[in-house]
Amino acid sequence: MIFWPLKRFGWKAISWQGVLPANVDRMATICVGLMTSKLIDEQAIFKRIEPGKIAALLGPALEEHAEEIVEGVLARRFPRIWKAVPEPVWEKTRLRLRAEIPQIIEKMMADLHDDLGHFLNLESLVVNAFSNNRMLLNKLFWKCGSSEFKFIEYGGLIFGGLFGFVQMLIWIFVQPIWFLPLTGVAVGWATNWLALKMVFEPLEPTKIGPVNWQGLFLRRQEEVSEAYAEFFATKILHSEALMNSILEGPTAEQLIELLKTYVEESVDHVSGAAGTIAQLTVGTSKWLDLKSEISGRIAMVVPHELGKLQDYVSEAIALEDELGRNLKSLSPAEFEEVLRPVFREDESTLIAVGAALGGVAGLLQFLLMALL
């Protein structure tokens, strides 16, 4: 009932949707809140990416595209000028253009470093990932809390068996009509309540008789931390998703415009005196149109080449190591928030369902014995 069904099943009030799928946006927002407040500093992590390394990886492809675009646009727009310029002049221009590529990349990286939060909305990225695939949230919580969910399942069996044994002993001596249904409700409520309490309480190791007890989930902090970090680093916040979020988010057009501006500045720098002569020859308006077309086409090439960066970005930000290390250092009260949100808001519902099912089981027992 925590995980299934993914979509609401039933009719109006007589319906059910798994606790996790029903609360996917809230759960995802809680995950992001924990992550950004306790686990990672996205600004600091992004600064681990070296502009020089990005330029080295993207440079060759961008240089090739830039040369093809510049020469193609010039040949199409001004074929006579294109044919009249000597090859040594074009070769010198190509060399200057190649030298500008690292400068363009460094300017873009500086913008991202200075205002990453404007271009990368981490909360939106995580919430959208889970909302678009509700099974992902199930996988995350099962990966982190499978031992606890199994304990709740088997705990209900064990505690129910123990309480049922007490029921049996009482039933031998006292058999009022209300006994089995009423105690069924009590047993169903108690087994779920006790199992949930044992998962998360006490926060700190506490001596209970001869046993040193701590909530089962809290005892597995190191193991859960590694599972949680691996899941987010590979399924949600991997390098491809981060780059797509920047390039496809609400500020993507603004980023492309910035890139276009930097390319235009580079075109001016590369053209130098030749640009002034060209402007006098073809007119200011045509020269500006020429620059705009070249800059726009070069800027639009960049997103298509970012696949070359994925391995390096993943290695540079080392997100899995960062998440795992910081999760392990959380206090028990802070670490509890990794899994507890699954139960907190709907804990009373889950316990009430257990009580209702226990009552139904008790009633069926009574009816069966009455028939016999």
C-alpha cells in the first residue's frame, strides 16, 4: 500500500493510490530540501569543472564548425569578396578564430559559476524526474529502506502471531461476541504502530534491558548513505540531466543569447581591420546581419556537442562521493529525514488501515467459528 498502485485505483472515496506515488511532488521537494540544505553546495561543486578542460574537449569540434559556418555564410552572402580574398588571409583568420574558442567557453563558464542558481533549478529537475516517472521514487525508497519495509512486513507477522496467541488463551476462558472483532482491531493497530516505531525510534542507541537498541533505519546509516548517493548520482543528477536542465530550462534562450553575444565579440576581434573594410564595402546593416547569422549558428552548435563532456563532468563534480560522505556525517535526527517523510504524513492512515484489516479478520474468525 506504500508503493502500489502508481495511479489511483477505485471509485471516489473507495479508492487507493500508493502513499509514495500519491505524494510524489511533496516527497521530491523534501529530497531536494534535504540535499541543498545539508548535502551539497551546487555552486561549489560546479566550480570543480575547469573551463580549460571544457575548452580542450569542445574546442576541436567547435573550431571545425566555426570555420565551416564562417566560410559558408561568407561564400553564400558575398561570393565575389569570398573569391577575391587570398588563401593566406583566410588561413590567418582561421587561426585567430580557433584562438577565440577557449575565450568564448571561459566567458560562458564564468557566467554559470557566478549565477548557477539562475540557470539550474535543482528542485525543478528532481521534482520533474520523479513526477514524470513515479516508479523512480518507489525505486529510491525501496533501495534505501528495503530492510525496514521487510521488517514492517515480517514484524506484522511476528507481532500479530504473539498477540494472536494471547487472544487464543483468553478465548479459551472467555468468549463474548465482540471479542474477536474488537481484539482484531487492536492487534492490527498495535502491530503496525509497533513496527513503525521500531524502524525510527529511538534516534540514539538506548539501553532497553539487556539490549542496546536504536531505530533499525538509523543503524544502517552508512549502508543507506551509499545507496542514496549512488541512486541520485546515476538516476537523477547525472551529468546529462544537469546539462539538459540548463539547456532546456526556462533560461535556455537567455543562455544562448549570452553565448551569441560572446561569439559576436569574437567575430569582431577576429575580423579586426578587415571587418571595418568589409563594413564599408557591404554597408553596416549587411555587416551586422552577417555577424548575427554567424554568431547564431555557432551558438546553436554548442548544445549538440555537450555529449563530449559527460564523462569529464561526472568525474569532476564527484557527486556520488559528495552525497555519500555528507549523508554519513548527518546526525541521527537529520538522517531520519531521508526515509521518514514516507510515513510521517500518512502514518496514521497506514495504522488505521492495519486496524481495519485486523477487525475484518477478527469478524471473519467469529463468523467462521459461529458456522462451525
